[in-house]
Amino acid sequence: MNRTYELMFIVRPDMTEEDQDKLISTLQTAVTSSGGEVKSMEKMGKRRLAYTVRRFHDGLYMLLTVEGSGGLIHELERRLRVTEPVIKFLTVRIDEEQKRLDKIKAIKDARRKAATQAAAPASPEPAGENAAPVTV
């Protein structure tokens, strides 16, 4: 069963653009060869770390959104673990949250539709010359 995951990883701040692209293409190849699909890849840029990690105070943040199986994620995490420039990584499953948000939206839409139907008169009478004036 395919699920959607966000894989955030932080690489060394001194990593070259070329090496970053090589790492990203390696991960994307691993995803597609395992039958998954890369939804998006975003380089978020250099940011200050909350605490020192391996003597680094800054890191280059990257966000990879992937659709695939748990085995695929396990393989991606293994690759990140053995890749020296990767300082930290975190994988979060986001499909359950998306389902929950879609369900809430459907409930709100249903309530909104019911409210507009209840507010509309059942048999509207045409407002003509004989209509009584409305005072507010």
C-alpha cells in the first residue's frame, strides 16, 4: 500500500551545489526504482540549527515528498544514515493527516450546504405589486 511521506534532511553547510544535486538525484533514483513516486523536492536553503550537531551550527535544509511503501522509506533512511554529508534527517507520514483534513473539509462543506438550504424559503413567492412591504 502506497503512503505519502515527507523526508526532511539537513546536509553540511559547506556542501557544494553539485554534490547536493547528486545526492538528490541518487535519492530520486532510489525512489523510482523501488516503485515509488517523488511528489516534490524543495531546497529550503541554509538555516541555523537549534543546537550544535557534529560541530555544525548551520545546515542546508531539504524537503523530499515521496509516495511509496514502508520498505522504500526504510531504504531511503538507510542511504541517508550512511551518507557522510547528511547531518540529520526525519521522516513523517503525512497521508493520514491529509485524510483527516479532507474529512473535516467534507463535514464543513456539508454543514454549509445544509445551512444555505435551510435559509432559503421552501416556496418563494414572487415579489410583485401585491406584495406586502417589509419593514426592518
